Amino acid sequence: MSLLGDILSPKSEERKSQAATNLSPYLNFDPSYISKVQPEFLYPDDSHMASTARRSNVALPIIGMSFMTGSGLGSVTGLYKGLRATTLAGQVGKVRRTQVVNYIMKQGTTTGCTLGIIASFYSCIALGVTWLRDKEDTGNTFIAAATTGIIYKSTSGLRSMGLGAAAGLTLAGVYSLVTDNDNIWSKAKYNRL
């Protein structure tokens, strides 16, 4: 048989047409080459790693959104403070504009970094609590929020640490009311319909 005999034979044409029907139109490869012995998910839903993976997947977006929100709020506050300070100082023109921009940048950066650090504390503590307790529930959110408030205010004394914990618990409660589908508020909302 010649070198091209297998390529030009009727069986090779049949193999080509069978391979063409199995080709994925999106990836241009034959999916039969991939073994389907493995599960299609990374972690089973009830495993220890699944809850930790869920919590770690939301850590970076929480930190980023907190930083951006803080930067926006700080910039608005800086604009107000800059306009007020330059008006009281009687500054005009380029000097006033430069001072207002300085106020905006300084206040935006300071507030953004503060909220970003608080979100980093919260995310790391929540991830650790989820890993230690080996379950994902609202208790982890409350523990992480209270601990974050305590750590953030730890240099200001015991009273401030207690207020920080109370603020963290309050924010965690509001967050749980808004996002948790099994709470009283969402059940009452669905029962009215």
C-alpha cells in the first residue's frame, strides 16, 4: 500500500466525516478527546473547600468595591471641604483650583484606603472563620464583622473597641437582611404577594 493509500481510502473519508460531526463549533476540536471521568465542578457543594472557595471568590470584589466607594465618597467630601476652605481664604483662579484638587485627591485617597483596609480585615477574618467552622452561614458574617470592628478600633481603647464591634454587628445585620433569602424580611415580602 502506498503512503497516501490510507488517506485516500473510503474508510479515511468516513473517519473525517465522523470527526467533523463531533467537532465543537466554538473551539474547533473534537470533544471526544477529553475524558469525562472527572466531575464537572471543582468542589462538591457540601465539602469544606466549597464554602472556603465561595468566600474567597467574593473577597477581592468586596475589597475593590469598598475602595472605590470610599474614594468616591471621599472625593465628594474633599470637594465640599476644598470649596469651603478656599472661599474662606479668599483664593481665586489657579490657586483655588489647585487647592480644591488637592483636597479632593487627599480626602478621596484617605477614605478609599480606610474602607479598603476595613474590607480587607473583614474578608480575611470571614475566610478564616469559614475555614474554622467548616460551614457557610450568616454567623460567619456576624463574627467577622464584630471582629473587624474590634481590630480596627483596637488602638483607641476598650470603649471604642465595643463601639466598633457594635457598628460591625449593625452593618452585618443590615447586610444579612438585604442579601439573605431565608430571613424574616424576605419571607414576609414573599408572603404578601
